[in-house]
Amino acid sequence: MRAATQVFEGGFSDAVLNSQEVFRALMDAMANPGRIMLVRDLVNAPAPLTPVMAAIAATLFDHDSTVWCDRAIAGSTAAMGWLKFQTGLKLTSDPSGAQFALVHDIDVMPSLEAFAKGSSEYPDRSTTIILQIAGFSGVEALTLEGPGIENATSFTPSNLPKLFIDQWTANRATFPRGVDLVFAGRGALAALPRTTRVSRGEV
Amino acid sequence: MTELATYNFAYLDEQTKRMIRRAILKAIAIPGYQVPFASREMPMPYGWGTGGVQVTAAVIGPDDTLKVIDQGADDTTNAVSIRAFFQKTANVAVTTRTAAATIIQTRHRIPEAALQTGQTLVYQVPIPEPLRFLEPRETETRKMHALEEYGLMHVKLYEDIARHGHIATTYAYPVKVEGRYVMDPSPTPKFDNPKMHNSPALQLFGAGREKRIYAIPPYTEVVSLDFEDHPFEIQTFSQPCALCGAKGSYLDEVILDDKGGSMFVCSDTDFCEDRQAKGHRGHLSANPAEAAE
Amino acid sequence: MYVAVKGGEAAIRNAHTLLADRRRGDRSVPAIRLDQIVEQLALAVDRVMAEGSLYDTELAALAVKQARGDMIEAIFLVRAYRTTLPRFGYTRPVDTGRMAIERRISATFKDLPGGQLLGPTFDYTHRLLDPALAEETPVETPARRVEAPEQTPRVTDILGQDGMIEADGELPEGSETGDLTREPLSFPLERDLRLQALSRGDEGFLLGLAYSTQRGYARSHPFAGEIRIGEVEVELEVAELDFPLTLGRIRVTECQMVNQFKGSSRQPPQFTRGYGLVFGQSERKSMSMALCDRALRARELGEDITAPAQDEEFVISHSDNVQSTGFVEHLKLPHYVDFQAELDLVRRMRAEHERRDGETSDTQEAAE
């Protein structure tokens, strides 16, 4: 019963202005890789969806978007019900056919290679992967360089997909094809577009 | 407000905004690549800024301050019309001051004053495909971009040199973005091309009729195509602005009489007014006594 | 002293006031009402609905009035309104076989089930201006069919029974019907999107292209298999109901062209098709559409692409009059920044030219 009512609740209180606010955070994050953009708690979605991840979903998804969800999210009737009701998204079980992916358990996610990278004629037909992480004050620092970054910047997500540097180097090697990442932390988000060069260590 | 009261904030419906927003994110992730988007009919004609208007409408929020220029000027009729559209539909603050704007929608110019971090420049683009006049077919140009096959463009530029002794392209001068995509900067004079390189501002390009969005993130390499023996050069003017005395700004020629008399004034009206307010004078300005400055 | 021109806002305001004044015209003449436009300029309303892609006679009439009779401007007004409307779903395909027919002719068979029905056509009128129409004159009540059949088989269905004509086209397996108003076109197109583009394409542009196919630029040996005009039901499937919901009736014009046969060693010869379907009553448009559709099927039918009408990217990219008019007319906008750049270059090149000329004549003089 609780799950059923949850589905209809917790969306944006002002769909127009809230989604504009979240989109600007996403746009600025994508334009400035590694920059931490604060996001207010604008939605209240059933677990395991966090407010930031759910707000991103509510901002970008509708019945024209094909979305892949990892097992933690897909296995929650309440979370899936909320996503379907609030956004109307189209679900897919094939990550290589997804425009977006929602990943709650970063440790057991498929390799980046498994997602859509677009074609060389349409590199935009690729997956934007939204990764749930705890926050942006991790212990291991990455150095980011590339478009959107003046010189270089440090990025310290609390956790990363396995063998991330190798995976990301492989992703960069196929440019302009490739996936783009959005990290959803607590109250904040950041992005790594496919153009960003990543290396270990602080700037 | 009443006549448009039934329309959504910033005119576009939310579904359309989401579609445009998704395209913008991809455009930023692939600098210089033209992302196809399902451009909508807008209440102004195709070719009059519908792409820029759709991009601005998808990005703008109540905290933004909008500046709209056409030919560098805030008071050209189409700039006035587009600014009024957003005042009416989004009720946002507007400004003519480049430094005070968070979003600047432009047709044919980049402001003279250096743009800042946090500003977004939205270009209105008529023909987004830099290769279009060499190859009219979309199916072909798409392949050329995919294969990074830009020989045709170099041949065209080199033919100019052979025929005229110069590269004869003066506006919409092609650039290469981040060493990968050749991109049309919209019909800005090539004078403005260097401003695109490593700009702290985000640059978004909207082509409504041609249904394409592309972008240059901040701090991105933008190089104007050229040859070792014919390096890229920008226009220079032999005289300063007649109103503010600026040297090194882009000037419009104003015809004063039918006997060949003309004067040159800054095309960027805000830049020019700002200089005049700070006391700079040109030889035809209100107080010629100070013109000596 | 020079003062830069200002006052764009006031100029625009004044222009709009003047436009409204001219739209209204002489105030002693009664203002035209929308119902008058709907009833008496019905074909103008139909064209606005067809190319505006919105079936609403009253809105189309309003657009015609607001545009002072400028059809493309009216179509633009309707399009700009249409694009803001929410989308509830897609209707089932209309069944033109069940059309309530007002006019139906076939140029391929003298008589056929359902008969020929001339209907409200200009075809056999003598184009003599009728001075009586300048005044309000009484109009006779037209004769009506006593009993209209519920279903009238289409000529192509009749021909198709023994395989004389190819079957209706089908989309590749697994593909959904596209919607050109929601997704950007990417060439090459499937026929569904091409037909959508043609259906809202400019009547004049398609007419010219269709005409060109008749003059040898991609000749297709067309026969007007059938043209029918009438009302069809529009039905929507609703998830909760087990029968389709009828939303209403719309008037459409359908044209089925029967074209040049084709066959191969494996397949016996059969006629091919060109199809046209538009809102309202417009035979010219639906016939042009059918001829263009057939020409554009060249790739699919393995024909050589030699003529403009067969060139999909050329035809579809330039058939939309709202796009065309916007871009052609945008040349009215200021271009002085670009022009200045060109002016500067031409001046420089002329100066260099003169210098070179001077040098050559100098050397010539020296040689002499």
C-alpha cells in the first residue's frame, strides 16, 4: 500500500522551474567536468533512488527516452513504479541500446564497453550513465584535463567503477564515440564527458 | 502577458525542453559535433533565430539576465523582438550590458568585452554545416565528418588563394574544435573567431530550420583553418571608431551622404556606449574637444 | 555630431499597429467573420489545415483572416500553434475504404463498384467570371444520393485482388511509424516519413515537381487509378477500452496513382503505386503528392535516380514552405556585419588589382 502511494508522490513541486534548476546544474557540470554542482532536495523518491538521481531522472527522462536500470533499482517495485509514473520512460534490459543508464551499485555495474557508444556518424546516440556515489570527498584523487577545464582540475569521487582509469582510457580512445558519466552524490552532482582525460593523483 | 498567458514558461512545453536539453548535454560532450534535434515551429520565422530561441528557452530560468544582440547591437529590430519575446514568456530580467548578462543570445557577432565564467553565449545559426556549400547532401557531409575527411574544405580555401591571393572567406570562417570537428561559427565575421578559443564562457549554437544543436565548452581549443604560408588573419580597420575612438573593435560602415562620405562606428553598441560613458571620444562624437584623446 | 539610430521597439510597435489597420481595411466595410471564411473560402481553409498539419476549420479560418489571406503566413500561424499542443497519442490509420464519399473518380475504369461520382468539382465548369457572384444570389439545393454505400472498394484493392498491382508498402520489420514533427529527419527516409513530409509540403512546390515527372524528368507513366474525397472517422485506441474510441470525422482527399509496371525473371509484371492523402479537398495537392511519392520510390524500386523529383534529400529538404519562406525572407534581416567583412575584402582585392595593373603598365612602358 505504501509502495503504491509512493509512486504518485515525491515528484517536483514545480515541474517547470525545478527541472530547469536541475538541468542547469547538469549543463554546467557537463561543461565543466569535475566541477561539483549543488542540487537542492527537490524530489522524494522511493529507495534506492536518491534525491539527486531521481531529480536527474525527472529532469531528463520521458517517453522518448530509453533507460537501462541496474539490478538494485530495477528490482525495486517502488522505485520502478515511481520512475514510470513520474517520467513515462521506456525501459530496456539492453545497456547497449540505452540513452540513459541508472546505476546504484557502481561496484557490480557492467563495463563501460557494454553501453551504447553511438556510431561515428551519430556519436550522440550513446548512453549517458548516471552513477550513484556517496559524495565528492573521496580519498583517491583524479586529475582531469580537457575541454571545459582550464589547465587541470582535481576530482575526488567517493567511489568509481572498477578499473576506472583503464576503462575510461578505452572510452576516450574511441572518440567521438563513447559514453558520458554523471555522478550523483548527496546534494550534488558532477560529470565526466567523453572528452575528459583522466589520470591518477592530484593536480 | 495576457496574449501569451496560455503558453508555458519560456514558451516551449516541457517535453520539448527535455528533448532540447538532452541534445545540449550531448553537444557539450562532443564539442563541435552537430546534434540533430526535433526543432519545433516557433512563433517567429525559420531563419530568424528559431534555433537560438529554442536553446535559450530550454536553458533560461527565473534567475537569469538575458541580453540579445543582432549585428552586435541590442537595438536592432530582431534583437528587440526576441528580447521582448523572452520578457513576455519568461518574465526574465534583461540587460544590454554584456558584463551583467548570464545568457547572451547573438546573431552574427561575439561581444567585444571578454566573456566570463558562468556566462552562456547562444548563437543563432542559419546553416550549421560548414561543408554544406561544398557538398549539399547531408548524407555525404555526415560521412565526411565521421571519417574526419576535411580535404574538400582545404581545397576550397586553397582555391581562394590561387584565385585571389587570399582566403576569400570573411565571415562564417570554418574552425576546427579540439582537433576533431570542423565547425561553422555561424555568420560572425572572422574577426570574432579568436574569441571562441579558450573562452571561459559556454558557447551553444542553435540551428532551428536545419534542426541541429552544437556546442563549445569553456576552455576549448578552437582553431581557424589556415595554411602555413597563408596563416589566418582577422580584419583590421584603418581608423578608430568615430564615436568612442576604439581601435581594434569591429566597425560598421555608416553611409553619411551620397557622395561617398562614410564613417566607421563600433558594431558592438554596448562596448561603444560603455567607452563613451567612461569619457572616450571619437572624431565625430558629441564633444569633439575631447576627440584628441 | 552623429547619433546612432535607436528605437527598434517603437518602430516594431508602430508597424504592428499599421499592420492591424491594413488588415481591417475600410472600417465601413463589415469585418469578415470566421464562419464566412470557413463556409465560403473553404478550400483556402483546407490548404491551411493540410500544410499547417492541424485539422481545425475555425483556427485555420482565423489564421487566414489574421494573415490577410497570405496562405503561407496562415499555415505558419497554425504550425506555430500546433507545436505547443500536448500529444495524447496516435490514432489508428484512417480507413478510406469506409469513407463517406462526396466525389470519387477513376481514370482507369469506365465503371466500377461504387460508381463514379463527380461531386463538387471545378473540372467541367467553364472558367468564365460570373458577375452574378458579385452580389448575394440564391443558390439551388444540390441533388443527393438516396443511399450511400457503407464501403466503397478502392481501385487499387480491386486491381490487387489478382496481383495486377503491388501490395500496399510495408515498413521494415520491427520499425514503428515515425513522426517527423517529433524527431529530426535523417536521410535516407522510409516511406512513412516521406509521405508525412509530402502531405504537409508546399502545394506549389510539389505541383511543379509532379509536372516535371510528366515532362520526362523521371517519367512514371501514371494513371489516376482513383481520387476520392469525403469524410473518414478518426479513431483512437484507449488502453482501458476494448474498442477504439471515435474522435470525430475529418474530410480528406486520397489519390492512388497506378504507375509503370515492373517485373523480373522471378516476379511477374505488376503495376506500381504512388500515394497521396491530404486534409480537406485538394485534388491538385494529393495528385502531386502521389506523383512525387512514386518518383521518390526510385531507390526502393531499383530505378536510376536522374531527376530532381527522385532526389529524396532535395525534395524533402525543400518542400516545407514554412522553412523555405523563413530562410528566403531572413535576407531582410540586417547583415551589415558580414557585408562589411565582404566589402573590406573586395576593397582590398581591388586595391591589389590596381597596384598589379600599375606595375604591369610600368614594366610595359620600361620595355617599350
